[in-house]
Amino acid sequence: MAKSEVLTGDQIAKQVAGRNENSSFADIAREIHDMMDHRPKGYGAELAKINDALHQAGILPGIDITGVQGSDFIGKNPSGATVKLDSTDLGHAKVDTTQSSTPIFGREATVNADGSGTLKAKPGDSGWSIASDLLKSQGNQNPSPREIANLSLQLEQLNGKKALQHLQPGDSLKFPPALKGGFDTSFVADRANDTEDATKAQINSNFDAAWAAFKKNTSWTLGAGYNLSQNDIDRFLSDSSLTSQERQGFQFFKDNWNMLSRDGKIWENEVKAWKDTATKQAEQDSFETRKDG
């Protein structure tokens, strides 16, 4: 993305208008990432404009976004603890107070949950060498000159230009939260659980509607229960006296005839078997998503 195409904090802030805490902010997360990645100078003031817009809209009160990692926002709560938020669903949030003492290419360092922290300079260090090693420690094995230069500018903002120009071994330097683009998320399990719950709710809704439709019909066979032919379904769907649930049931039968029918009819036992299979499949899909994530 060319620098001229990257939105400013003011432009991103305007996009908050009309949204609420139930909206998806995935586009905002991508735009914040690009803004911070391409305009490292003054990004703190730009983020402040976006946070102000969110707070004025009643979104994320008390939390200030400080960066982006994949499709997750990184922020700080009033106590200064790191908060991770799913930009696609702000209801997915967790406070992470993890802090570790992790050497960064021979430098003593303390790293917070958001990737920020402090380190001590080693002999021969410069802003460039520190920025390069920081990026490598965050998983970017071959940082580009632009990426290194951008992080060097952020180090200047946090520590002052003079601090980097006159580095001495043992000098303590702050570094900013890790900035990562893409679609990775810390909320794989939360998203999988939401999808499973929504899928099961739809399965139960269709099954309850199917049962209501079956009871509207009088065809019944010993051992197999209620049954419906295509003519039955079409006849009932033309009946204006159907309740909304009964109509949902008959429409469900019509839309899924090929899956549910046997020997020219839809049978009660087949629909019960469908519900059991669909429910188990939803649980298996959820398990696979959590495992792969």
C-alpha cells in the first residue's frame, strides 16, 4: 500500500460514526495497522483521535487501543494492564498481565503481553540494530529496511532522539507493542464456540419447526411416525392459516427435500436422524477449528 493511500487518524475516526459495541471493527483494525506501519511518526496522536471517537460513541469505555496484532486490537485498561480484543466481536476480550524476562539477542529484556517492554543496550548498539533484532524476536526473520526504519522512529519517539544517538552499554530503552498484520487471532476458541452455538440454535429451530409441521399433517405410519410427500408440503405452504413456525417447518422440508426424503416422503425418523448427525457435525467442526487454531 502506498503511503498516500494510508488513512490518517482523523479519517479512521470518522468511520466509527454510526457503529456500536456490537459492530465489527475488522476494517478499522486493518486501517490502524497500515497507519502505524506506514506513518510511525506521530502515530500516538493519531491513535488518540481514534480512541476519542470510540469513547464518544460509547465503545470500549476506559480502554485505549495501542496497536494491532492480526485481527485483534491491543489496548490498555485504566490499571495499565494489556487487553486483547477481537476486532470482529468486541465481546471477545481478555486481560493479559503476562510479563517475561526474555533475552533479545544478548540484551536483557522484559516483555509485556502486548510485545512492548524494556531492554538494556549492548556494546555497539544503535537504534537500527535494536529495531532489527526486535522485529526478529517477534517472528519477522527478514525485516525489510522500511520496517526497521519505522520501528527505529518509534524507538526515538519513546526514548528521545538523543538517547539513541548516544547509546551506552546498559542503557535502558523502551520499545512499543508488537505490530502484526493479517488475520491471526487469539480468539479462535471463542469464535468456534460462537459458531457452534449459532449452528446448534439453527438446527434446533428447524427441528422444532419441522415437528410443528409434522403435527399439522395427519399422515402417520407405525414404526416410522409422521411423514410428508412433496404434494403435502406444497399444499400446506399454500395455506395462509399456517403459523410462522409451521411455515418454517414446511419450507425447511421443501428446501432440503433431497437430503431428508426417502422413498418419496420425508419421515419423522429421518428428521430425528438428521438432527443428531447435524449436531454432532457442528461439535466436530468446532473441535477441529479449536485444534487447528
